[in-house]
Amino acid sequence: MKVLLYRQARLACFAVAACLLISGPVTAQDQTQGQSSANPTAILHTSRGDIRLELFADRSPLSVENFIRYAEDGYYDGTIFHRVISHFMIQGGGFTEELEKKPTREPITNEANNGVSNQRGTIAMARTNDPHSATSQFFINVQDNINLNHVAKSDSRSWGYTAFGQVTEGMDVVDDIRFAQTSNRQGMGDVPNITIVIKSVEIIQPQ
């Protein structure tokens, strides 16, 4: 009888452990689960290698449409990752190699309340203190930055930053970029000492 109870107890422990593993914390990669297979893909061809992303058109239609339009217009060609912070994110899409800011189209509406968390590997829209000021610039989260998530529509910080896609290949490239040596240049901080260029952005629409 004691042996049977012992075996039953061990089975119960294994069952609980299995449940904990299955229902563990949601990761950034898990956010792609349930996403539409009709979502477009973007490939950032950079001087450090390619970064492939799924763009969540089903969750952030305005942000994705905006990003694709800039990409297909060739706007990102020759821009750089101008702000790199190893414990935070890598930001690009607005400056030339000479650190000249490129003109942009009108800003878009903030979609940070789309339910997508700013977790490691997500791409999000950069903006000013105005929640609805995002234009061309974007950043890739190199760690979980849930403090950037939408909380409320009451103020700028609470509005959050729109995460509109997820790196599916090339996080090794992202991590290579994040650890680049940086300095202050032309009044800007956290600029990589060796320029990291976005050669082009390729958009692949679903079949």
C-alpha cells in the first residue's frame, strides 16, 4: 500500500511539473502564436547581417502599413542604427551615415494597445513624448522592456510604444549590434563608433 501511495504521489508531482512547464511565462516568441499566417515579412539587410521579421499586420495595421511604405519607397536604404544601448534596444531608420536626419511623412496613430508586449526580439515604433508622433524610426528590443507597454491613454508614458512585429531569424545579428562600442557624436549619444548601415529593407508579402 505504501509503495502504491508513493508511486501515485510521484505521478502527481510529475503532472504538476508538466503543467508548470506548459503554462510558464509568455515569451516574445509566444506572441507570434495565433498570429495570422497572412502577415508580411520584412528582411533588414544590414552591414552586420540580415534580420528577418514577421510584421503583425493583423494587430498593428497602421504601423505595419507605415513601415512597409517607407521600406518600399527605399527610404531606409543607407540609413543607420544611430542609437544602441546594450541593455535596452537598438534604434534606426531616421539618419544617414553622416548623421543627417531624413525628412519623413506625417506621424501615425499610436497602436500600443494592440496587446503585443515590448519583449525581447520585438520591433516597435520610436516616437517623441507625443504618443502619436511615430514616423519612420523604429527600435528592436534586446531585452524585455515591459515598461514600454500600453497601460492607459491618460498620458505619454502610459500610452506606451507600439510593438508591431517580431524577429524570427537573425537575433544573433541584433545581439552583435547591441554590443557595439558607442560614443557621443554631433550632439547625439549612444552612436556606434563603427557605422552600422541598413543597406535595404525587403518586404515579402504572403502568398
